[in-house]
Amino acid sequence: MGPIQVEEAAEDRHRGAPLVAHIFPTFAVGGAQVRFAAIANHFGRAFRHIVVSLDGNLVCQERLRPDLDVTFPPVRVTKSAMLSSAWRFRRLLREWRPDVLVTCNWGAIEFALANILPMTRHLHVVDGFGPEERATQIPRRVLMRRMVLGRTPVVLPSRNLVRIATEVWKLPPQVIRYVPNGVELQRFAEQASGRGSSPLVIGTIAALREEKNIARLLRAFALLQKTIPVRLIIVGDGPERAALTALAAEIGVAEQVTFAGHRQDTPDFYARFDVFALSSDTEQMPFSVIEAMASGLPVVSTDVGDVRSMVAEANAQFVTRLDDAALAAALRRLLADPALRREVGVANRAKAHRDFDQAAMFAAHGALWRGISASP
């Protein structure tokens, strides 16, 4: 076979790669989007992709390999028109003819509804909820999920979500797929020689959205200022940034707080932190906690989602109620004890390497995209 024939054969194989249509409420940088980018990059041209961002935000596109076969068709969204939108989306599915449709979270439920009379294989991925469902599930959404998702695999990264899907949504056990998140552990294994110097550094990496409640972290940080020389670095961007900057000035901590904005070099930041903090009102299995663990950091977190079971046993005591003072007390105890910080960080790194390697995540999602994973 000559060079031209080899090239043509390779292209024919690529054209036969499964086409996966991914529907995101947004393709801004977040856990679901970062996970998709990692999986797509891992498999390269073994799959073709359509990525729909229903709010038009495509920032996470920067994380995709340039050689991937991926298109980003614009899709018009009409609010409060679920049935007409679903009918329009059904026409798009007929036009695209994907091998599998992957919808993500409640914001993509209309595309799931569009496939209720199946045109293609369908997977639905749930990573969590917005602030409107942080305390309780909205009944009409529960009913819609029960109706639309009762016969399609539902992929869940946390045990808490598995509980909600089975006990609250009443989905049949055979559709549930528990697939924990994983990260490239070696990427976060750099030496952190700067840790322990004065002032100590509390860090967080999060989208600046309402449900992340960075305001709680700022208020807890203000409580520490009276007794401990410490700085706070906030990595991430989002709609809450202006309000958070104003709050930092209002409570007198603006000089000690750095808003680093959206960054891709997150391992460098983890290497500078002495303690990682998560102050969210709602999470499930946050990538940032796994990355902090892989970086050898102790984690102070609100008690949300699976965080308490994710961290090492030595770290569980620093998972607190959703309260400024409780968060501050946990941070103060770790900041005051260098040996304890090292002990907890070492335990977290060991647990991350044992439980959260991304290879298992890749294998599970790749099998689901190919339609060869039949077991819950």
C-alpha cells in the first residue's frame, strides 16, 4: 500500500469514528466541561464530537486538543418554551445523526426530551445542581427527570447523586452508572518548596458563581486576620467577581486577597497554597478537591456532596457545617500547626493516588460513548 493509499485508509477509519453530540448548558470552564475535555483529548480522533453550548459560552474550548474533530454549532434557545424547543432540537438530531447523544445537567433536559422517542442512543450526565436546588429538589423537575431519564443510562460521579437519583427521582437501578471523577495525578505532584513561609496562603480554585459562596470564604478569612498573618488567593472568574471584590473591600481584607482570575496553570497555584478551601453551598465530587489532594494539601471544606468521603480520614475533621465561623475555626487550626498540615496533606495525596486516577474515568466514559457498557 503506497503513502497516498495509507493516508486515505486512515481518513476512512476516522470518518467511521463514532459521532458524539454533547449538550452543555454552558461550555464555560467547570467540572463537567473540564472532564469532557480531558476525555476527548485522551481518545483523540477515535471519536468525532459536536459540542453545543446553550448559553453560547465556549471558553473551555481552549482546553481541547487542536487536532480533534469537533464542531460547535450555534443553537438558539427560547426560554420557557420546553416543548417547542424539544421539537426543534429533535430536528437538529435528525440532521446531525449522532451515534450517541450526551446531555449534561438540568440545563440540557430539553435535548433529552427531544430524544424521548429514541432517535439515537442517549446518556445523561449529572454533576450537580444550581443554587435553586441546593437545599431541595424542585418537584416539577423531579417529575421531568423521572419521565425523561427512566430508560437511559444516567452517569453520576458522586454517591450523593446516586442516592438522589434512586431515592428522590425514583430512577430504576439498572439505568444508574456511578463513575467517579479522576485527574492526571502527576500534573499536581510538583514540589511545593514555598509552603510554610510567612504569610501563609489559603487558596481556592472555583468559578465565581453564587453556589460557590466565595463570600463565605471571604468572611471566614476576615475572622482569621485578627490572629494569623495569612493571605487568600482566589483563582477563577465568573459573574460574582465584582460583588466579591467589593465585599473584600467592605470587610477590610482587600489588601490580603488576590483575585487571580481565570487561569490554566492551576498546578502552580496549588503548589503555593498551604491550605485549600472550598466554601460552596452545593457540590458533588469537585475536581478542585481531588487536585488539592493530589497536590498534597489539607482541605477545609463545607460538608457538601461526597467531600467528606473523598478526603483522607485524617482530613475529615476539617469538613465543616455551612457556616463562616466553622470554616474559620478549621482553617485556624490547620494554619497554626505545620506538622498537622503535612500529615493531612500526605494522607490526602495517598488517597488521591489510590482512588482518583483518571484512567478508570477514561475507560468508563469511553465505553459508554461506544455503547459497550451494559452494567450499572
